[in-house]
Amino acid sequence: MLSRTADNLYWIARYMERAETAARLLEVGARISLLPSASGYRSDWDSLLRASGNGAGYTEKYGVPDQKNIESWFFFDRDNPNSVASCITAARENGRIVRTALTTQVWDALNTAFQELRQIEARRGVQELSRLTDWVMRHSAMVRGSIDATLLRNDGYNFLNIGYYLERGDSTARLMDVKYYVLLPQVDFVGSGLDNDQWSMLLRALGSHRAFHWAYGGEITAAKIAHFLILNPQSPRALITCVAGMANHMGRLAKYYGRETPAQAAAQALLSEIERQTVETIFDEGLHEFLLRFVGISARLGAIIHDSYLSGDM
């Protein structure tokens, strides 16, 4: 496969997952903003900007964080390369370029999302936020489902899945970090009713509330959620699940091409790092610090994958 084709496939997956992340960030912010607040909390909506890494661009355009402006920034704004509108448009364009590498079902799912997006943009300002976020998650699932149901398990399928897993791990870390940014600065509030309500809202926004209770039952605690979203391989969004999936597809590529690259070693090193962790070691380091470190390692791994496979003919 030509590296440019692999790059297009990889970015189809990353852009669709990134669009879903933007929607889930809005869902988290909307849900948390409905909870009782207390003196000392950071701005719920400002927390989205901090966790997304898009704060500088927003501030340059809009200034002070405001709910309506932030909703527009995350969903419609083409000046934000990570907005829903920007990501779905970019995913569809990448799909158009490699149309012959996709099944009809995958292309239809991408193109339908793009065409419906144009209709949504024409009615901008009249839709409820919850309907918009549900729409994004539904179409993201349709694209992913068509890929899993219809594509050959060849190198193109591996590149799509590497993109998905890398982006999903990054997004899970960022969504968890939103929770960090709305914690009260006083340690007394950790473990309080408000704290646990926020964790519950995060699980619901991630679509993981029922799965969490199947896995753990009983009371929601920060330690249980950290384990579920970081270390539990049964959790589809857990960091360990994403890294293991990525390492698996990296291994398949090495077998397919008959050689390993630095990308395989980097993916295995990250998997080994997470497998060594416990909830206790993560909390000793600091949840925020651990999540930031994971996001940084993921970014470096993405650069290694690009250099190994996506920047020249394979």
C-alpha cells in the first residue's frame, strides 16, 4: 500500500473519533453544568477548553469562556480544526481521496454524515445540544460499524484501527481530565457527594455507566472509575484497551510487511508501561499528571507511526 493511502485511511479513523470526542466533551460539560456548584469550583466550560488543548485558539477568537461560544467552537467553528464540523469534513475528504480503498458501505456512511452536517449547519442555532451530540455519536458508530462489517482484514484495515485506537486513548484521557479541572481545589471535597455525582455524569457522557456497574456494582468512587477507564481491559474505552488494540494492529502490520519498525517497539513500550500501573501508583503520581503524561506519550507515538509508515512509500 502507498503511504499516502495509508495516511488517508489512518486519518479517516482519527477524524471520526475526534469528532465524537468533541461531542462527548460538550456532553460532559452540559451534564456537569447541571450539577449543584460550590464556591471554589473552576468554570465547568473553561475545563473543556483546558482538557481539549484548544484553549489558545478559542481565547484568540472569543476571549472569555462562554457556554454558547464554546458550544459553537466545539461543534460548528471551522477555525477550530478539532470541531465536529471540521473533523467530519476532513474525514469525508480523506475518504473521497481513497474511495477505491473503501467499500460502498463505508463511503456511504462517511458521505451521509457529511451531507447531514451541511443540513445541520444550515439550521444552526435551532437544534438542542443533546440532539447534536447524539447525532455525532450515532454517525461515528455507523462509520465504525461499516468498517468492521465490510472491509478486508488487510493493511488498510490495520491502519484504520491504529488511527481509531490512538485517537480513542487520547480522547479518554482528555475526557477524564475534564473531571480534574472541575474538582474543588480543597482535598476535603474529593469523595464527597458532589465529587461522586460528577464521576457518574462522566460515565454517562462516555456511554459507560451501565458497563461500569456491570463490572463493579455498588458505589461509584474515583478509584473504581480510574481503574475502569485506565486499567480494565474489559472496558472498551480504557487506556489499556486502546493501547493493546493499537499494539495488536501494529504487530499485524509487521507480519504483513515482513519487518518491524520503531512504531512496534514504541507501542509495546507504552503497553508495558500501563500494564505496570495500579490505581495506587496513578493516584500517587496524580491523576492529572498521569493523564497529561499519557497524552504526551500518545502524541510522540503518533509521530513515530507517521515516520515509520505514513511519510514515504512502504
